[in-house]
Amino acid sequence: MEEAGKKKYIAHVNPDTREIQFLSEHLNNVALLCKENCPFPELEKTSELTGKVHDIGKYRKDFQDYMEDIVENGDVAAKRSVDHTTAGGRYVLRYLQGKTKAESKSKFIDMLMAKLISIAVYSHHGLLDVVSPMEGEALQEVRDKKEIDYENTMQRCLEEISEWQLEKLFLESEQEVQKIVGRIGTVITKDQKLRYGSKNYYLGMYERVLQSLLIDSDWSDTASNAKKEPLPHRISAEATAKIWKECSENLEEKLAGFRRAKEAQSSLNRYRQEISDQCKEAAESECSLYRLTVPTGAGKTLSSLRFALDHAKKYGKRHIIYVAPYNSILEQNAEVIREAVGNAGVVLEHHCNVVIEDEKENADHQRLTENWDSPIIVTTAVQLLNALFSGNKRDVRRMYALCDSVLIVDEVQAIPLRCTELFSLAMNFLSAFGKTTVVLCSATQPSLVPLQQNCLLPCREMIPNLEEYSKYFERTRIIDRTNLVKGGMAIGDLKEFVDEQYEKYKRILIIVNTRSCAAKLYKVLKEEYGKSVWHLSTWMCAEHRKDVLGKIREKLDEQGCPVICVSTQLVEAGVDFSFDCVIRSMAGLDSVIQAAGRCNRHKMLGMPGLVYIVRMNQEAESLTYLKEIKDAQNALEQVLCEYERRPEVFGYRLDSQEAIRRYYAFYYQKKVQGETAYPCKEPTATLTDLLSDNQIGLWQYEQINHRKIVPVLNQAFRTTGEKFQVIPEDQKIEVVVEYKDAGYWLEQLDQFYLSQAETKQILRQLQKYTVGISESQRKRLGNAISQTHDKSVLILAQSYYDDRLGVVEEPVKKTLIM
């Protein structure tokens, strides 16, 4: 393309309209967005420089010829792939290698800066391993071998980009990288021996922030150009400060209304208010890593939100991010948060069950979920962990939004065991380097027990006088009945135990460890107690569970109405209902205490509600493939044995802080090395090491090349991203069940010639009717599972979905109504 006698180079062409975005404009826009969006000063110029050079490979003659072909021929232009990432990374390395000794203050800093920028440039279309843990290949050496007509490419580049400007950015970036290394050194000192993680892990997290900024800025500019819209700019600091002020005032007004309305109703409200006031006071502190450990029912959600709003207001944070482990908690607490802040428009709810009917509103919601550009984000632990560790570019894109924020992780004990070290180190990075204040919330803190290495940094207790408050919130007594039946209870034994309790309590919650056990117990109880019995498990789709929970709450609100609920652990954390008696099949102490939170919730019984721990036999509750539950049972068994011998040590309570501390000590004591560091079989390594020193990759490199590589920033980002899964694959097969109006949406989906927008809308509607099953269960269901014509969705036959149990493996007999 020519303009005023000077050649203009192309970045993008719309094949339909033939409209062009010039390369100099794209590079300047991406550099600007990288700089504007960078959440902390020590990466600002480095991110700007990365944006400036990320696509200079598009100055290649091959790429420009391709663009000219699209301009001329549109859609019929021959599709081709042209490497446009290698030149940018090579330029950075050659520039720094060309510096003289006098120009270079530190060869190590130059090398590190070059790696930070070049890895991001090479990876902005997909994460890459810096050193492959399988082949031992070094990314830079692979790129050095590529033939890309580098000299001519750079000659074209420097026609449009000022070399002086680039040199200035290099100098400023060098100063930033020096500060990064210094900051890491103050936290990770030599004498700590990896106690709080390795320096390479934190350098890798800075790298991921850089990748996140580049991906978001690149996509944002490209989308804006395609839509003919101005560049998107995040909410300004001034506008955000105004939002925090208004939301805080609304919350304070709401809390004042609570105090006036409920002052005489419950003695617990005074203590809830004291806890809330202590959280508000803690917001003044500059501390960036907290534990909020409070008893269940102490008002944790609003107290932590109160802290977050005041802290964000005082320290100018960009976001408040509330994270919960399960959708059932999230949907409930998202509504609480929206009401509390008084402005639903500033709250982004991001999880798979969000369905928005209006197309424009849904498009706006989808745009916000892409990079979390919202003041308050309410999301799941899965989304949080994916933003930190997944290899999916959409997940990487969101990562930088976690920085310079207030992050509330509710029910932190639910973080999967294998993710423990990765999670702890990520919280260390965010709190020590990422300008984020992290609040870890739970009634049973797993962080009370340190690991041998890769530990969480020391936390400040937001409520230091926890034991004092615990006695005020004592609403239950946990009773050990694990030895009631030798070898464990059969379904019939548990049914008899329920019968005994039903004589005294008409409202009983039974929580077991497996879906099959819940289904079997439900069937035998249903025969005797009829409509008073309810069932909940993840064999039911989300909409079904929501409906049943609503009906259970209605029955519990009816005075004197008997209710027996049989459930899996999905009701343990955050589900707001209350039973007179809870029976919990033996699991971890954290699960038992969470289950106790569903008993005598508002102290309405006038005496402690009873929570019984029982043990099921192997036939009733097979845990062969549930190692984490078995390990948790073993740790609890040790606590129960100690408690039986010396209950006074525990303050005569199985839910005391001493009991919790000993439980986690026993639990982690039995873990083999690597079990908390996310082990994988191929390569034989842990993901924690692949994101830290990548020892297996360095060993492979040395074996192949007979030399060592500088042991800095050599992480296997791509391999880690591919291996990382919050939810194991054996629970990931999703089938749509025909519950309520799912059949209608399946009919719509099976039409031919649907637009992409129409298909997406239907799939969103079907999300709430999906159930996760294992591969083995899919095989057992056989022909009961079919596919849509485009094979995009699996469908379970209607006769294999029970309106009480959910997915079943034998067809349900449907009664024909005449």
C-alpha cells in the first residue's frame, strides 16, 4: 500500500470488506494498551516495549504479500501461515547481545529482560515451553534456526518505528527488570531454602502477567479495528474510586438497617457486628495477606465485602474479586453482593451457569468476562485457577486483572489438594509482588499447617480472638458414631440410625461421600417417609438442584413440617438452610465442620443441634478411586482416637481450633513428596517444578546438548497449561438431560442453518441442563446417549433421567397419564 509516496505496511485485512489496519497503528495501539493496563509500575515500560515489537515479524515480505492478496481477492485468497512472531523475539535478543560492556550494566539483567520480552512475543498466539521437559529443546535455539529474512524485515520495521524510541524503552525496561529481581530477592532470601518458593517461580508469574497484557491488548485492538470502534480503555482510577465510595456507603446503610431491624432478635447479631467491625478496621492496614477464620454463620460474606470495599477505597485497588468453590455458593452470594453494594451494574458474575436472554446484554456480559473489566467480579475457584495456570489463551488473558485488586477466596479449604503448592505460591506472588490484597476465608483453615516447601507467606489474622467468638457461635455438638457398626454401616444400618434420630428430630440432613450411596439411601428412606424425603447430588443438573433446594427451603419454613434430605457434599459449604440434626458419613474434619454449618444455623433449637459422624462400609460407599476422601478419613480417625483419650486437649469440642490444627497436621503428614505440588506422569515431574526451575527440562537439555543452559526463566509454560486441570477428566464429559424446557432448546439446536450467534444462545440455555459424567459411566449408558446432528452436544435419553435422582443407568418407567 502507498500513501503520500511512502509505503505503508499492513497488519490486518477484513476479507469481507477489504478494510485495512496498518501495522504501525496496530503496534502503537497495542503498546499503548499494554502500558495503560499494566497493573504495577515495575513492568510498565517492559510491557509497552513488548507491545511495540510483538508483531514486527509482519514486516516480512511473505506476510505483506499475503495481506496484499487478501486486499485484492478477499475470501478467495489462498490461506497460508506466515511466522510473524520470531522476528520480534530475535530483535530483542540481538539488540541486547549487541551492547558493549560499557553500555551493559549487567549481562544477567540484559539476558533476563530479553527472555521476558521474547517469550511473551513468541507465545502471544499460544503458550510455549522455554525448555521442553520432554525433548529438552530450548525455545530460543529453535527460533534462531528459522529462516525469516530477518535483515530485510528489520529494515522495513525501522522505516516506521523510531529506533531511538525503542532504545529509550530498552533502557527503561532494563531499570524495571533490575527492580523486579531486587524485589524478589527481598522476599525469597538464600537462607529460606525454597520455603516460600523459588525465584524462578515468581519470574515466571511476572512473565505470565506480561503475556496476559499482550494477549488482551492485541485482541482488544484487533477487535476494535474490526468493529470500527475506538480503543477500549479500562475504568479510570477516579471513576473506580467513586464506585468504591458509593458501594461502601450503600453497604454501611444496609448493615445499619440490619442492626436496627434484628437487634432484639438474636444474640448472635451483636457478635456478627463485632466481627464485621474488626474487618472494617483491618481495611486500614497495608498488610496484603490475610486469613479470615470465623465460625460458620458469622456473616463472613458481608464482613469480607466490607473489608474489601474500604481497603479498595483507601488504597485505590482496581477490582474486588470474590471467589467461591461451587456454583451453588456463588449464585447465592452474588445476589447478596449485588444487593449489598446497591448497584448490580458494577458486579460481573462469571461462571458457566450464567444465562442472559437479551442478546445485547449477553454480548456486553461476554465482553466483560473476556478480561474481567468490571469493578467487582464474582467467580469460581475454577476460573481463578485457570487464570493463573491454564494454557488456554482466554484464561491467560484474564490473569493481569488479578493484580492490584482485593481478592477474597471463600471456602479456601476446597482448593484441590494437588493444587495446594501452586495456589499458595500464586497467592504469595499476588500479595508480595502483584499489589493485590488476598483474603483467605474459611471456618477450617488448611493454611494453619505449613508444608515442607512452597508455603504460603505468613498471614495476618483478621479476627485474632477467634476462640472467644467460637464459643458464642456454638450451635452444634459433633458426636463420633464411627464405631457403631463393626466394619462400617450398610445402607440398612444407616436407615435404622436415621429412624432413631427421626423419633427426636423431624428435620434431618444426611451427607454421604458418593452419588451412588446417596441414591441408594434415598430409595430406602423414600419407601418409609414418602414425600418428606429429598435427594440432592451432582447427578442432577444445576436447574434441577436449584428447584429442589427451593422446595426444601419452603418445607423448612413451614413450622413442624418434617424434612429428610439425602445429599452429597455439594450442600456443605454456603448453602443457606438449617436442619435440627445432621448425619455425616466419615470424611475430613473440614467437611464435618462444614456439614455442621447446616445444623441449628440460627440457634433456634434452644439447645445444641447434634452432628453425628458415621462410617459406611465398602459396599455401601465404595471409595476405591477416591483417594483424597480416604486420606481425609484416616486423618480424622487419628483425631477421633486422640479425642477419645484426651478430650480436654481439644476443649471438649471436635470443631475447636486445636482439633482443626491437628487434623491438617495428620493429613499433610501422610502426603508423599510431590502430592501437593500437582504431580503428572508424563513428564515425570510436578507442575510446580515445571513452573519454577523445570529441573527435568534442564536435565534433558544437558543430556542432548552436552552443555548447561543458564538456569533462569526456563519454565515449561505450554506443558503445564496442557496438563493443568482443576476438575479431573473423568468428570468432564457433559451430557444434556431433558429436564423442564431442555427438550425445546435441543429441538432448536438440531435445526440446520443456525447462525453462530443463535447457536451460542441455545448452548448457553442448555448449560443449566448439563450433568458431568465419567467415561466409564458413558460406556455403561451406551445407546442412551446420542448426539446432535453436528455432534457438538451429547444428549441423555429422557428415560434415563429420574425427576428425583437425576441420571440413572436403568430406564425409568414413566407413568402414562390419560
